Amino acid sequence: MMQTRTQVGIVGAGPAGLMLGHLLHLRGIDSFIIENRSEEHVVERVRAGVLEQSTVDLMHEVGLGGRLAAHGMRHEGLYLAFGGARHRIPMAELTGGRAITIYGQNEVVRDLIAARTGTGRPLRFEVEEAGVRDLASLTPSIRFRSGGRLHEVACDFIAGCDGSHGICRPSMPADRVHVYERTYPFAWLGVLVDAAPSSDELVYSLHDRGFALFSMRSPHVTRLYLQCEPDEDIARWPDDRIWAELTTRLQTSDGWAPRAGPITQKSITRMRSVVVEPMDHGRLFLAGDAAHIVPPTGAKGLNLAMADVWRLARALEAFYRSGDETLLREYSGRALQRAWRAQRFSWWMTSALHRAAADNDFDYRRQLADLEYLVSSRAAMTSLAENYVGTPME
Ligand SMILES: Cc1cc2nc3c(=O)[nH]c(=O)nc-3n(C[C@H](O)[C@H](O)[C@H](O)COP(=O)(O)OP(=O)(O)OC[C@H]3O[C@@H](n4cnc5c(N)ncnc54)[C@H](O)[C@@H]3O)c2cc1C
């Protein structure tokens, strides 16, 4: 067996694991990142695309804001569409200048991998049989197989950044962990389209046929979503049906509609909310989707992952600088506070904008009344805006 030592072993090279590795590098702390998928898979998978203000600020602070500044699309508002009309929420005006930026998760991951590679610190893709051991001791370790050989990395700490299907969370003793979970009775059918976006800002729509979202990834690529059945068979959605449904649900009486174009990718995303409490066990600390999953409506998943690792890096820095474990002990409680706030907001956005099979006409009219109130009250719009652009990480 090949044996190595590091300070922080990181399982998972998604946004959480890669950003943690970079934050630790900037503080002079060594880390070893392992990932079970290929580099190409990690970069190419299509996921989130909305960065909160604090995620954008963090990318700049860690020296990785160059491509983001050049290619990211800053949005100072968003639209809510219902009853055939679009209503703009001026987010920046309502939040003292905070905004969101459209920059695909794959671009964030590309930037982080380039930074990691530049440091020369270990980042191993396509590892197999990863496992974590001795979590409650002062010398936890990671084992994995790579290039046909078994490896063991002795660590001071392990960061479980391995997403919702990883191995870290299941390694915590079941009787010490509580998993809060809610599954929603619908899913999203998402498409990527080769067409210039027909709106400069996102359009969230509630229609009596269900939710739809108009979004984008770049000045040439539109990203659209439709509420569908949770067990939807994507084969039942030829392109013509998708366009008919998107147009019906999104077009508004001012003449606006999404611009059609070739669909280059289709996928179904099921929707659930999960929170794992606590987010630590001994010397294992969970971060990102390994600890919490939000329905994508509020665009919080990637941003929460970034906030977690920002907090964890700060706590590890304090430990290595002075041996002070206070921030490490506070990590789970503070991260959960932010996670629950994001859960509340994501649940609210989802409930306000989707139609459940169990809902009747009363529920739909109540949803419309809720949205009417929202767009007519500066206080209600401010609440939406400050949650959507996100609060500072502290
Ligand atoms: C299909 C999908 C679509 C999404 N769409 C949106 C969206 O439209 N909008 C939005 O806001 N958010 C979306 N999200 C959420 C957002 O992408 C996540 O919140 C974000 O990726 C969290 O980052 P993370 O690093 O915590 O987890 P991940 O990005 O999941 O990274 C975890 C990494 O750990 C690796 N890993 C897992 N097991 C192991 C193991 N045993 N050993 C080594 N490595 C392992 C995985 O391969 C992965 O690379 C989506 C998520 C998914 C899964």
C-alpha cells in the first residue's frame, strides 16, 4: 500500500472540495483531494449557474475572478410572470447594490481545477473504493485504489465534500446523525438551447399548467426548465412538445416569449430538501451537498457549498495558527443556520411557483394572490431580493 500524509484530506472534487483545497492552499495548509469521476465528467456535467453576490466576491478574493469578470453575466433584477404578465424585481436597488451573476458551475469548476493544478498539490481523479477511517481519532485516514494500487492518506482532518451520494455521510454513526428530508411531488425537465437569450434577466413563471423558468448560461446559450412529473420519462418529451409547453407557460401579454433553437441537452432533476445534523463527527466535517440538498428553485445549492467551505477553511486556519478549536466546534451549528435559512427560502420559492397534483383551484388562486401581493409590496420584494442575492458569508 502507498502511504502519504496530509493535513486535510478532501473527498470530492466538486465546487466544495475544490474551493476548500484552494482556500487552504492560500493559507499554507496542505490538502489531498480525491474524486471518483473523471476530470472531463466533473467539468462537463451541467448543473447550477446562478452565483450569489458572496460567491462572486469569494471567487475574486481568492484570485479566480478573471474569467468570471470577463464572461459572467451580472443581473440586477429578475422577473416573476403570472396571470400573463411579467413583473420585474429590482434586486440590486432593493439590496444596496447586491446582484447575482450567471456563470455556469462547470466554469467555476474549470477555474478551480486550473488553480489546483497550478499549485502542484494532489488532486486524483478516477479513484476507486474510497473509504474514510478512524474519524473519531486524531489521525483519521482516507483509503482508495488508483492506478491499480491501494493508497492510504493519513490526515489531521477529513472534509466530506462528496455530494449527496458520497461515502462520508454514511460513515458517520447512524445514531449520531439526524437526516431531515422532504421530497417534492414534481421534478424539473431542463434543456440547454443553442439560442441567444430573449430576456436579459431570468423569468420565473407560475402558469396553471405548472412552473417554468427561463434562464441562460451565456450570450449564446439559453437554459430552460419545466415542472414535470417526478417519475417523468424523458422519452415522452420530443423537442416539439417541450417548445409548445415552454411557450405556453412562459409567454406574456407584452409579447415576450423564449427564443427557440436547437436543444443540445435534456435532463430530469428530481426535487428534494435534505439537511444532515450535525455536519461533523470527530475529525470529519461535511460541506456542500454531502450535508444538505435544496430544490433548485432558489438557486442556493452551489452557493451554500461555497459558504460552507469558506467557514471550514477559516476554522482550520485558526486551528493551525494557534491550536484554537473554537471555530471548528462552531462550524456545524453556524453552517446549519445558513443551510436552514436557504431551505426555508428554497421551499418557499418552490411552493409559491409550482402546482402540486393535490392542489385545487383554491390553491392556485391563493398562489396568484401571494404573487400579486409580492410584486405590489416593496417590503415583500425586498425579502425576496435579499434572499435571492444571498447574505454575506459571515
Ligand atoms: C443533477 C443536478 C442538477 C443540479 N442543477 C442545479 C441547478 O440547476 N441550479 C442550482 O442552483 N443547483 C443545481 N444543482 C445543485 C448544485 O449543482 C450542487 O449544490 C453543487 O454541485 C454542490 O457542490 P458540492 O461540491 O457540494 O457537490 P457535488 O458537485 O455533487 O460534488 C461532489 C463530488 O464528489 C464526488 N464523489 C462522490 N462520491 C465520491 C467518492 N466515493 N469518492 C470520491 N469522490 C466522490 C462526485 O463525483 C462529485 O464530483 C444540481 C445538482 C445536481 C446533482
